[in-house]
Amino acid sequence: MGIRGEIYSTKVQLPNRTYFFNVKENRLGDLYLNVVESKNRDEGGFERQSVVVFAEDLTQFLGGFEEALRVMDKAGREKRHSERDEQRSSRRQHSTGRESSEYPKKSIIVRRKSDNDESDAY
């Protein structure tokens, strides 16, 4: 066993923060996952936040985590779709000087050809 009951540790380093995923064992032999976020403070040093999830809670924790990911994915897709629509609308408005709802309505005129119409005469 490693330092302070550490069994496994890995980190994900990003430009503005680092995440640590530590599997640990307490004095009673209970396993838990310790997720730590560490980021630089403007005034120097690091700001750390930690979440502890015990092994018996991981299945439910992961269920909630996966549901949150699905919601984030759906919201992200909807946001991208909405932004594309806004960009298209903005381009239409910019090119015509008016919004798409201001376009004149087109009407279709249907004329019946009468027997007297001489345009088809030979």
C-alpha cells in the first residue's frame, strides 16, 4: 500500500487545472475513490477541492454521473443547433437588411387557359 493508503493514482493535466483520481483504503480496509481538482490561484499557490466516493456507492454514483453526461451532451447539441440557426438568421438579416419574417409573402396565380386563348394558335 502506498502513501496514506493509496492503492492507485492517475492524473489528467489540463492547461488551467489538474484532476487526480486516487483509489485509497482507509484504516478499516474500506476502498474509496478520491477525486481531486487542483488549480493555480491568482495570488499564488493552489486551490484544491476533493470528492470522496466509497466503493459501495460507486455504482449509484456512476449512474448519476452518466445521467449528468447525457444531459450535458444533449444540452450541448441543442446549443450548437441553436447557435447555427442564429448564425443563419443573422446572415440572412445581414444580406437583406431585414429579418426572414419580414420577407414578402409570395402568392401563386393560377390562370386557366380558355378556349379563346390565341397564344397556342398555329
